[in-house]
Amino acid sequence: MRIARWVALTLVLALVVGTVAGCAGLGAKKKPKVGIVFDVGGRGDKSFNDSAYAGLEKIMKEYGDKIETKFLEPSGGGENREQLLRQLAELKYDGVVAVGFLFTDAVTKVAKDFPNTKFALIDGFIDKLNDKSNILCQGFTEHEGSFLVGVAAAKATKSKKVGFVGGMKFALIEKFEYGFRAGVAAVDPNIKVFVDYIGTTGDAFKDPIKGKELAQKQIKDGADVIYHASGASGTGVFEAAAAAKVMAIGVDSDQYLSAPAAQQPYIMTSMLKRVDVATYDFLKTVIDDALAPKGTAPKYKGGYKTYGIKDNGVGYAESNANAIKDYKATMDDFKSKIAKGEIAVPLDKATFDAYIAKLPKKP
């Protein structure tokens, strides 16, 4: 009898403990899960992808073990972008950042299939979104930041010849080109600007050999300052510039900080495109919404958000302060005029041609 009573008591206690634990589990909040899917070039490109990762790093430091994070890199030419997005959505990630406009089609498809996951699409555009959409398209006024480094290039050149090396020839990268050319022309419209693109596919952002070849060609033609907007391919541009002892301008991140010591003296500045800020802003709203008490109004809003000079979404780096000290006042003067709307920076051929036509002619 005693054995039977002991067994019965044990079973009752086990049932009570299991029920309490089960109730506690039902009441506990799951950890918010956020992630990034990089584009070609991946982590370590010292540019666009690394800037996005910096935003994730800031989130990890701020929230610690309250959240789960993951980042994924595409294979080859990025053919598995959609598959990687689906992988995180199927794991019930709350927020996913897709790094680059080449994700546009993949995000459109996956977001439709997973309405409970929020997606940030950096540099891409999807029509007819609103604040209730589970997609946020994050854009930048790259042409404005490129204008500023164009001013620096024009002030620094001694040969009156400068260069631009773009990655994939596409409207987005052309914004960098035309903004840069406009900044150069604002200082001196007689300065020659060489323009070359690495390719017409996403692979153009991970071809440092071609980047180096194009930079060497421009240097041979007389360019003594070269601005690149070519992702990981830009490492080749820096190699060529340092070898020839001419100046280079980085993009997206402050590339002076990540360059080898021997190249640093030749990286005068970088056009800052704050992908880190956009990534952090999106992930923070998603996490805060997931952790907020029930009934709290959500912070997240879908649709569209643009980062520009006014809110420090774009700008220029000052790590190599000596290289730009003589031009900084001029750059900041133009920066102020752009922020006030006194200068409308061109972003394509049509607006560039119109801009040039209005410039006063210099002898």
C-alpha cells in the first residue's frame, strides 16, 4: 500500500510540475530573431555588406542574449538569394535585411508567402507598398554624397583629370557617377572625368582584378584621383592607386580604416552611405515591437524610407584628415547648400546635362 501511495503521489507531483512549467512556457515571450542576407561579395567586402553587418553588430551589442541573430551569404553569383530569404522566414525570423537591389524579385516573392516576417530591402524598389506592408524599401541619396567627394577630387587633382570606376552598370550606380561628375564640375567644369564600369551583372561587385585594370588605364590616361563605387572590386582600385602614388576615394564605409597600412595614405576620403544606420534602424523597430507589452502601438512601418544629407544618411569620411584639410570648408559649404535645397544634385544623364548647362563657364 505504501508503495502504491508513493507512486500515486509521485505521479500527481509530476503532473502539477509539468502543468506549471507548461503554463510558464505559454506565458514566456520567445526571443526576437533577426537576420541579414548579404549580397555578392559577402562579409569582408570592406564596403556595402560590411556596412550592413556593422548595423547588426550594434544591435547585438545593444540587446545581447535577449535576441537571436544570423547572417547568410549567397553562393556564386547570388543565384540562391530567394532560398536564403526563405530559410530565415521558415525559421520564423521577425526581421530580415536583404542587402542590395538585386534582392528585389526575391523579397517580393518571399514576403508574400511569409506575411509575419518583416523585410528591409536596401536600395531596391517595390511598387505600391504602404505602412502596413511587411516590406520596407530603404534608399539613399548616393548622388548627394558623391557630389561632395567630387568636390574633393576636383580640388585635389593636379592633372585636371580624375576617374570614376563603377561596378555594375545600372541606374543605381549611375547615381554615384553623375553625382560625382556634378561635384567635380561645380569646382571646375574643365576637369576631365574618365568613366568605366566593370560589368553588367552582380559579379561586377566582386572583381578586384578588373577594378585594378580599369584604374590602371585611367591612371595611364592621366587621372590622379579615382573614385570607385564597385563593392569588393574597389580593393583593386586601391591597389592601383597606391602603386602609382595617386589618390583614391572609397565608398559606402570609411575604407581608409579597413585598408592595408601601405594604402591608407592614398585613400583621401570615402563617400559614406550609412547602410549600417538603415540596418540598425529597421532591426531595432522589429525587435522593440516583438519585446513590447501586448497592445503597444508598433514602431515598424512598411513602405519607403530615404536616407540623405539632411539626416546624415550620406556624407564623407574624415579619417585621413590631412588629405582633405584644405578642401573641407568647400565640401561643407556645398553640403550645407544641398541640405537647404539650394543645389539639386543630378542623378542621371538628363538631370546632369541640365545641371551642366546652368553652370557658369570658366576660361
